[in-house]
Amino acid sequence: MSDLLFIALSFLAISGAIAMIVYANPMYSALGVLISMLSVAGMFALLNATFLFLVQIIVYAGAIMTLILFILMFLNIREEDLPKEPKKFKLIALGAVIMIPLNVLILKAVSKLPAKDLTITEGDFGGIKPIGMQLYNNWLVAFELISILLLVALIGSVVLAKKRTSKIKKAGEQ
């Protein structure tokens, strides 16, 4: 049963990626990305990787896709605003043909790997508690440095946004 679910999720992930590339409308492309992200989240669920499944759903499919859709709606892109791409499908086919030797090479390398037991492990594999314990015990300094870096980036973006609005106001007054 899990093999059928994996095949279905793989098909949906690949279909979403193809839809993202093929559709000219940015909203349809964004929905293709969303389908692909949700399919990858389903694959993480099949692996019993609870944390990765939740992060994929909450962060990528939730927050980032919401941000992308809001930006697309805010920009209000019309069909005449989009660039003309007469050779789009030829370039996609060329890219696929170029990737075939690399895919064959990867499949040969994977087929030569030694056989391993691929049964799903039980216990706390992929759970949130072991990741949190590892993060806060062994990686606390790195975690705090990343939080400081994100805080500095947030403050910098606010400062740059304030400078931009003041320049716009000065240009409007003149």
C-alpha cells in the first residue's frame, strides 16, 4: 500500500513541477508548486519523518506559498504584461534531453549501491523531541547566532524601507 502511495505522490510532485514550468499564468504556476510541495510533504509522512512533514506543510506550503500568492495578486499581472516565449517548449524539451545522460548516470550509481534494509524504523525517528534535544543541547550557539542574524536582517529591511518611503515623500513634495 505504501508503494502505491509513494508512486501517486511522486506522480503528483512531478506533475506539479511540470505545471509550474508549462503554464504561462503565474497563478497556475504557483498552484503547481503548491501541489509539488504538498506531495513532498506526503512523502515525508510516508517516511515517518514527522518534523520534516510538519515543516514542509507549515513553512513551505503554508507561509511561503501564501506570500507568493499574495505578491502575485498584489502585482495583478495581466496576460499582456507577460513576456512572449515562442521557443518555450523547445527549450524545455532541450533541457529534458540534456538531463537524460545525467539521470542515467545517477540511476547506474544508485543501482550499484549495496542492498540495505529499507523498512521504516519505529520509535522516535523523525520526531520533534529528538531534533529539539539535539538542537538545544549540541547546536545552541549556532541556533542563537542564526537568530541574531535573522534579527539583524529584519532590522536592516525595516531601515531600508523607511529610507525608501522618505525618498518617495521628498520626490513627491518637489
